[in-house]
Amino acid sequence: MSTAAILAGGKAHRFGGRPKALFPLGDHRIIDRLLVVLRSVVDHVFIVGGEPGRFGTLGVPVREDVLPGTGPLGGIYTALAASTTPRTLIVAADMPFLHAQFLQHLMRVGRDFDIAIPRTADGQQPLCASYGEACAGNIERQIGARTLKVTDILSGLRVGEIGPNEIAPFDPEGTLFFNINTPADYARGLALAAYRRDSSL
């Protein structure tokens, strides 16, 4: 049995506080895209953060952050605390182009490590990673010390890093880890979604 958690607790200041997960992208909202993919990979899915009413029609549980004000690290901790399975796939709610083949590979790698984490040219991707139960203790200690950089939790854990060469066959277009931080990113995401829809006709 396995679980996935979608981190949706960001403030989205650049978008006037509107939750990015609910933005349309092509024929579907970002959150709908993620749910379809994640449900094909794991047994259970839930959402962390955000107002429960905003996601009430999705048919998935919504967990409030147990440590508000601690950013993505707190969201990861909430996900691990709420998960009932040994492994939890944790992804950000603004990554619309994740796909099942890569996430399945990520989960397979994670079986042999405390955390399986991709590393791209931009660095490690802790908001698309497979976490084991052992990670929770590290995160709790780090939050207690008010050290909130997510990748700092890797110290002392068995880390399975998935590097660029291993990622490349899953990401020929270089969009796998594309995320929406700004209106310009959203505009690019819309263009990518439209191109993919047209090219599949």
C-alpha cells in the first residue's frame, strides 16, 4: 500500500491568493491532472494545506497543516504524519506535467532508501520525492531548530538520488518538473498544454 500527498498550502501572493491548483490548464484544472496521475500510481491520495472548502468537491481528504508557518517543510511533515503507509509520495500542487511512468520509477527507487529525490540542473526536487517514515523524525528536529530549508533534512538519511541522466528518458521535453510560481509561468504552462493537445490530434 502506498500514499501520495499534494502540497497545496502556499499563499500564492503573486496570484492574489487564488489557489494555483484550481487553475485551468488545457481541458482540466491542475489539481485534476495531478489526481488522475497519482491515482494511477498509489492507493491513497490526500491534500495538505489550503482551505478544505476549496477542495471539497474532489473526493479526497484535506489535512490542515499541523505546524502552520513552517512552509513546505511543515507541509511535508503534515503529509508524513497523516500518511498510514510506509512510503509517501509528496508532490507540489503546481506541477502539472508530472506523469505516472516517472512517479512509478521514483517509488521503486524509494523502496531501498529513506528518501528518493530527483536532481535536475536546477538542483534537488524535494517537492516531488518519495519519503519513508524515517524522514519524519529528521523533519521534526529541523523544524524545532527553525531550520526550514527542505533539503537540509537529507543529512543522516539514506538518500536515493535520481540524477539528470536517469531522468532524461522520462522527460524528453524538459517539462517534468515545471512548476507555476508566477503569472509568466502560468502563461507558459497554458501554451505547453495547448501544444500537447494539438500535437496529439
